[in-house]
Amino acid sequence: MLPPIDQGHLQARAPGHVVSLDGGMIAIVIPSFPLPNGFTAAAADLMLRLAPGYPDVQPDMWWFAPAVRRTDGQPIAATESQEVYLGRTWQRWSRHLNPGQWRSGIDSLESYLALVRKELEAAARARAA
């Protein structure tokens, strides 16, 4: 289901991950994905949902279970939606790549997970407007 480069990255960096099909999408669950300081938990399960056509079709959004919360109680922008996949309730992080940000044939789950980590760092230190 996944390109060899993604399979290798997940095997090396995400022990215990599970890849399955869910509603026509490739669902990848990475258990106990580490969260930076600033959140109420040190880790949460991360789910990526990849559309048919991946890696030519860019990933869009990601989900956490349980929901990720800031230690200061401030809301995290665009994380209010809860969705059920794989029999669990997930907090949707509505983040979208800019046109041209995903480079088919160059980018992979490794670069996408780097973006997830960057967004987590930004959310952990953001201040409410």
C-alpha cells in the first residue's frame, strides 16, 4: 500500500505502527507519537489518512487520539473537530499544504511527519489572539 521509502521510514522510526484501509483511504496509526513540551500529555496516537493516488496526491490533515491539549488551557486553532475512524474518536488537526509544497517523487512520509512535528511545536508555543 505504501511506497518502499515510506515503509522503511515507518519501520525504522515508528515501531508498532499499523497500516490499514479505512473508507478507501490508507490509514496509518503511529502509537505514542511524542509531543513537545507545552501539551498535557507526552505522547498521543497519531493517524494519517492518505488518499488513493498517494504519493502523487499530497497528504491532508492528521488526527490524534486522545485529543491533544495545551498545558495552559488555550485552544489550538483548527483542532475542534472530532471524527470517528477505525472505531476510535480522533481530534482532527485541519492543516493543509500550500500549492507546490508537496513535491511528488521527492516528499514522503518522512517530510510530512517533519511538518507534523513543526506544527506541534508552533501550537505548543502559540499564544491566544
